[in-house]
Amino acid sequence: MPLFLNEDQTMLRDTARDFVADSAPVSHMRKLRDDNDQTGFSRDLWKQFADMGFTGILIDEAQGGLGLGHVEAGVVLEEIGRNLSPSPFLQTAVAAVEAMKGTPHADRWFPGILAGETVAALAIDEGAKHRSSVAMKAERAGNGFKLTGAKQFVHHGHVADVVIVAARTAGSADDQDGVTLFAVPKDAAGMTAKAERLTDASLAARIEFDGVEVDADAVIGEVDAGRTPLDRLLRAGRAAAAAEMLGVGAGAMDMTVNYLKERKQFGVLIGSFQALQHRASHLYSEMEVARAAVLKAQQLLDAGDEKADAAVSVAKAMTGLATMLSVQEGIQMHGGIGMTDEYDIGFYMKRQRVLAELFGDANFHADRLARAAGY
């Protein structure tokens, strides 16, 4: 498969680029932060995403969606990243949709997602770093289950209509089997969420489950076999995070290159200094390699290829490293003013830090690939 967008995907990219740049530029994120907004995103903007058809990209046409793939979803995510737009798109329209596809939950929740009225949250992580282990308990109670434990860093968890929860129904925390995935509605008794503002001004919640009772139909997939939908969710989420991070890196790079063309020192443009030209060229090369890795992972996901899982880890790791270089070079080439709040470049560094940790950082995925190769 060629590592470039086809004509239809290019048209979608152009549409998404214009829409996000006009409706949700960096100034939009800055205003939400300055106003101490407690939702974390604009619900009106979320409905506009739905009106554009973006929330239905991964939903089958038979259910009212566009029936497209991860390449197309990634096109939208890159523009979200480029503009640092606060949005539940990744968690809701990508990861949650992939988890619920082909289950009765799709009939319940997809119409709201298509309308821009439903927001989903992913209660996966339990500690300070992403791990593959699941310790939170789900014990059988009558015809359903009782959930007890806590989840960390649940983006949009305090305002979500449905929370997708990974819990253990058998075995110990590190066992691959014995995990079950649940779709828990927001009004479930015993579930409390406390939102905290992250370094990039986004909001993520710590959710406590104090004997939360759910019916058996809350299960996504099969009891004790939740790794299957969870793996689908994580593959989609990691590819999506890589795509959004790619946009963050590209936005920071463009901003930095433009600054090099405008800023004068010693009476000349600093972009004329060969040392800075070399650094900018190196940055561009690294970003293009990351872009190829992301697109390859998306294509393999869409093809249902067995190599997709490894490709997604490669993309997440490489994009994390490339975008880290982009934001660091951006700060350094801007000089002292790059550290001030008045300049947007600092926001790109903060957003990169958050996305790099989401669903596993570069070290997590490098280790994952090494273990898969027998090292």
C-alpha cells in the first residue's frame, strides 16, 4: 500500500483542516483554560463535529455512519492535534466505537455519538503509568456484577455518558485471561468521578467504583474474555493518539519554521543561520518518518492485518520520539520567549507530554516490541 493519502482522503484532510482551524484553533483551547471551563471541551463544537460527519467515520453505513477507516479518522485527529483542539473525538468516536462494534452496545450508544450528544470515557489505567495489568475487581452479584476499585487519568470521565471499564472477573492482576469489559452508564450508583487538570489544561478524572452494580448486559463481548474488545480499543486508541500527536508535532514544526523566517538577530533572519537550517531539516526528516509509520499502522488496521498490533506500537513509539524532538526544538529555536505563556509553542510541548503517555509511552512500546520478538 502506498504511504500517501488517496484523492478522497486528501479531500477529507482539507475539509477537516479548514473546519478545525476555523472552529477550534489554539485560541479556543486557551480560552477554555483561562475561563477555567469544567467540561474540558465545547459541547457545541462536538455537535459540529457530528454535523460534519466526523463522529461517524468508523461507524458502519448500516448504522448511520460513513463506514470509513482508521486512515480517515487519523486525518481528522491530525488536525485536532495541529490546533490543540480539546475534543472527545479520540476516546469516543475512535476507541469506544471500536470496542462496541458488533455488540448490542452499538445500537444503544452509536446514535448519540453520531448526533454529537454522547461522550464516552475509557477507564483503563489504574496507576501513574499505563500498564497491561488489570487489578480492579468485578464480582458476580445476582444477574450482574459488582465493580469495586479505582481508575486513573480517565479523560472526560467526569462528564461522560458511558464509561468503558476494564475489570477483573477471574485470576490475578497480570493474567491475560479473566478480564471483562463493561459499559457503565453515567448514572450508575456508587460511581464517583473527580476531575483534575493535567499539564496541557485538559481534564481527566479519577473514578471510584464503590460496589457499582451493573446488569449482565453491561458486558462488552464475553465474560473473562474482555481482552478481545480491550485489545481492539487499545489498538485503535494508540493509532489515534499517534495521529493526534503527529499533528501536534507538525503544528509545532510549522510554527517554529515560520518563526525562523520572521525573527531577526544581528540584523539578519535567524533562519539564514546554517546551524538552525540543519536542525530544522533533521526535524522535518524525523517527522516524515513518523508520518509514514502512523499511516502504515492505520492501513494495516483497516486491512485487518495480523501485523497491525506491532505496527501500532512502532507508530506510537516513533511518533512520541519525533514529536518530542519537534516541541523541544520549537522551544529552543524560539529562545526565551518560547517559555512564556503569550507564545503558543509551549502549549504544544504540554500536549505532547500528555499524548505521549496515553496508552503507553515510547519506552512501553519499545519494550512491548522487544518482548514480542523474544528479547
